[in-house]
Amino acid sequence: MPVSRREFCAAVGTILTAASSNLFADNQQAKPLRVIAYNIFKLTGWPSQRKSAQQAVANGQMAKRLAMELALHDPDIINFSESPNEELTQEVAELLGMNHIRFPSGGNWPGTLLSKFKIIESQNAPLKGERPKEIFTRHWGRATVEMPADEPLIVHSAHLFPTADPTVRLREIRAMIESMKPDLDAGKSMLLIGDLNHGPGTDEFKLWMDAGWMDTFAKVGKGDGFTIRSDIPQWRIDYVFAAGPIAERVVESRPLFEGAFRLNLDEDGSFALSDHLPQLAVFR
């Protein structure tokens, strides 16, 4: 039976309120840090040509749908690749009670970082020198997050060049590692999260590992860990990498092949929130 807009919004409010109550409950145990990397396909739903997806967009439901699904996983830090208009990601942030930073794109694929904690500072494409036009046409940004009773956490949000030819992507990674090197050498707690558009075992992946990054899924994940596509996942290109002390505290890492993140092939009218799956990592 169709759900009215009033019923839909009431359901969203109930779930988000419950999630918020759990998040801020006064308890004596330290709460794990929960991090999600997610390419959200400009928040058009996938496949975007399906009538149900188009209706959800036309009815202004997509930000609420995304926030409701994310809230079920109680995230503290979220990266969005392929962000839609900033008003929509701001709405998601407000519904989740999170701070919001936008990283402009060199093309038309801006990034977004959401955090339950205060974002002390942020930089877009923090290169040494001017950004060449042919690299970072998607996005890359750096932020420092103020962690409770702990040292600040440096978070890099990224979406790298997508073609099969790795030439541009390798240039991007080398430039990023050069920029990151002082923090890596200093042993700071760092995260690199996003759609990196390469698989494990590639030259790109090896560059990250040689620089001192740790792939959370490779360390504690199970199975193949495929993150695309959300109907039949076949490739792993979305990551939560960690470096420094936080890398020793990872306890879980997995793609979220469930709920509205997943396309139900048994329902012709259904749609997923994106063609990608979110990658979740949890740190004690």
C-alpha cells in the first residue's frame, strides 16, 4: 500500500530520533568510532531511470531516505563521493546531527565530509603548489576532526579518476602521498576514505600500502568485500584506509549489502540509493 508523505516523514523522524538517543546515551563505556565511505551517485537513486527513483527525487525524499538508512549504522564520520546539490547533503547532515564540509570538484563530482565531532579545519586538494587541471577532477579534501579525549584525527576524503588506464590515478596518488608524508612520518592517526576507483592488488593499491596506509577490509574483513554494483557486487573500489595509532584499533570492516543500499532484483519497481555500496569500518 502506498505510503503518504506525512507517514514517510514521521517514520524518518522516529528512526532518526531513536538513533540520536542511542548515540548520545550517557554510558560509561567508550563508544566505537564508526566510519562510512559512500559514493552516493548524486542522490538520484539507482537505476535512476526507474519511475520509483524519479518519484522519490521529485517528492524531495532522497535526503531523508539516505539519512534514515545511514542512521541505522550509527555513523560518526561519513564521506560522500559524487555529491548532489549542497542543500541536499546539508539536509542529510542536519537529520543526522552532523557537521558538514564540502570539497569542490575539479569537474562536476564534489565530495562531502560529515562528522559527529567538530571539524577543526579543512583544505580542498591540499597540494604543494597549484592543482593541475587534469588531476583531481573528482575530489580530494583533508580535514582535522576533534576527537573526544584523544588526539585530533586527520581525515582525507577522496574520489579518484575512474578510467581503466591508471595513468592519471597514479599521478593523483603520488601527489596525495607527497602531501600526506609529514603526517604519516609523524605517526598521526589518519583515515583515507572514499571511492578510489582501483582494486586491491593494483599498482595504485601498492603505492598506498608502501606509503604506510592499512586497508581495514584486508585486515579484518571477510569474503570478497565487493562494493559495486549494488545489484550484483563484483569489484572492490571503495575503501576505509587507516594509518597511525588508529590503524591498530580496527575491529570491523565490511560493505553494507543490505537494506536500501542494496538493489532488490526480485522487485522490478525497486531502486537502491546508489550503484555503490557503503564501506563501513569500526574502530575501538
